[in-house]
Amino acid sequence: MLELGNEKETFTRNIGTLPLTAGFYAFHVNRQTTEIHLHKDFLNMELRWTGLNVEDNTLNRAALVPTGIKIYSWDIIKIRRIIEQQFYALLHILGVNNELLDIVVLRKSHAPAQVGSAGNTVATIVQVPSIYPTSTLEEIA
């Protein structure tokens, strides 16, 4: 089950089932390629995501999982409100009797940096790791 949310509201939807129980699979998230967005088709909207790989441990190959779901017209405005702000995305791994077995974090919600001048306001700094080297010319020489 997919869950999207922010500080004010959440959206959940079942995205599919796997043929075997969850213990037979490994879930991998590539945070550098993870992208969640709405895609407009001719008459409907689809919520799509990338960066999630599910591996069948028994056969040692990729398992087929959906990369998008159709969004009903009454949910479009809600999802737009969620993803226009800082939001999180979770994948709930459920068992045979719909009991929660694990949670896979697809996207973490980072609070936007706040800079204030009031006495009790504290600036929040979010550091995102860089994939590029950060050495200066002085360090190289």
C-alpha cells in the first residue's frame, strides 16, 4: 500500500500484490533516482514513481511491481495539495491478513529551511549530500 502525506493530510492506496509472501522479496530504493509525480493522460491522471526495485530472492531476479496507479478525479486535488509541499512517501508491506510487516521509505519529508528574526525562532538547515566531489583547489595541491 502506498502512502503519501504532509503535515496536514495523507493519501493511501493499495498498489498491488505479490505472488509470494513479503519474506521472499528484497525492496531497494535508489534515493537519487526516486521521483514521484502526477502524469496527465487524455482523460485521467496517473501517479507514477521511479527508484523502487523489488527483487525476488528465490529466483534472484527483479519482481514485477506497478510503477503507477490511476488516480480518481475526487483524489486529484488532494494529491496535488500533498505533493506541492514537502511530503513523504511510504510503501507499506502487508502480510496475508493485512498485518503490517514492514515500511519502505520512498521519500523522506524534509522541513523547508526557516529563517527568522524573532527571539525564539531558530533557523533550520537541511543538508543534502552531494554526489559531486567537494574538494577545493587548496586541498588538491
